Amino acid sequence: MIRHLICTALGLSLSFSTIGQTIAFKVFDKAGKEVSFEDLAQEAAQQPLVFFGELHNNGIAHWLQMRLLKAMHASIENMVLAGEFFEKDDQLNIEEWFEGRITDKNFEAEAKLWNNYQTDYKPLMLYAKANGIPFIASNVPRKYASLVSREGLAGLDSLSDEAKRYIAPLPVSVDKELPGYKAMADMMHGSPMNMDFMVEAQAIKDATMAASLMEHIRKGTPILHINGSYHSNNYEGIVWYIRQEFPELSLLTINTVEQENMHDLEEKYQGTADYIIVTPLDGPKSY
């Protein structure tokens, strides 16, 4: 009888473990308390600025981005979508495509598309296009980030005025004591690359993405911005630059993480954002 009970208990345990692995995602607040995605979406719809920090290849995060965009759009009369996944010098291409002046084929031939654009970002763009939601290409052109990684921020000074239109206003200040930048430098210890220049290259991305949003913040237009989690985690990166201009602005941040155990938020992720989305390690990936 005891042996039968033990076998039954083990079977139930394995069954519950298997069921647990089918959970697609969970949402936690910054203190580690589990909440619903609807709670997150409801608060996001009340904020002037939302940063959805993603893992670029995480399919579940991209699906939730679409859900959040639709939820916010249902509650907000006028909003804008913005994203790291397009560079600022593609803005004209995007606007012409949204206006129907160029075809999908022409747009995709001319724009600098990320490898997972078709699966992960195009659905967001098509929804925005179909529903009259303006899109902001917020990222610095990669050639200028590359220049900074080789020459530091000083390398930007000799660029033409036309080129500087696609970069945050110069000079750009960088707080290299921010934990995120320090961690980046520590990870590169021993690399032949100049660590200061690499941190400055990261900072010019953060500063440019922040600068790209300033006009709409001043107008009071609600913004949903899509970016890699490391650009907004711990309220650093883009958020730090926003705070230099708008220290009292209310905003909301989201972090996406992957965990083997989906039941609780790991302590190291608590406080990294207002909401943390946990997805399984073996969840769907675009690449």
C-alpha cells in the first residue's frame, strides 16, 4: 500500500512538472509578486512612456508586444510606436511606406532590416500602419555607433551637419559609473577593444533613442518603445537619458528574462523593471 502511494505521488509530481513546463510566460512586479498580463497592460495604457525590454530572439516576448500594442491602442486615442529595430535614417522610408507611396517590396529592399524582421517586427509595423499609429525609428545608424567604438565620442565631432541629424545632440555626456556600463566594461576585460569606446558606443545608442522620443514626450503623446532589455533595465540606458531632460516624467519599464523554473521570479531579476516577464529557457526562438 505504501509503495503504491509513493508511486502515485511520484507520478503526480512528474505530471505537475510536465504541466509546469508548458507555461508560456508569467508576469511579476518589481518586488517579485506574480500579476496578470492584463494588470501590466492596464497600467501601461495610463503611462506617457512605456519601454518594453525584450530579448531580441524571444518569440513569446514579441507576441506579448503585439498584445500590449493592441491593448494600449484600444485605450489611447493617439499614441506612437517606436523601436530600436529601425535606425533613424530609415524614417523617411517608413513614412513613405505607411503612406502607401512605396510598396512593401520597395520598402524592405531599401530599409536596413534586422534578420528576424519578418517574424518578430513586421507584425507590429503592419498593425501600426493599418491603424494609423505613427512609428519612430529611434536607433542611431550602426555606422556611427561603429565609429564611436573605434574612435570614441570625439569621432562624431567631424561628421557633417546632415549626419548629425541622426545622432543625439552633441556633446553627449556618459556616466561610466552607472552599473550597467560598468558591468559591460567588466565583461570586456581582456578584450583588445578599447573598453571606454565600447561603453561610449552603447551610450550613443541609448542617448539617440532617448533623443528620438523627446518631441513626442513634450507633446504629451503616449509612446510604446521596443528595445533590448539592457537598454532600459534598472532604469539606466535610455531611461537615464530621458531622466536628464524630464526628471519627473512618469514611465513604465518591462524586462524580459528566461528561467528554467517558471514558478517564481529569481531574486537577481527583482527590481530590474516595473514588470518582469519570465519565459521558459526552451521557449520559441526566432534565431
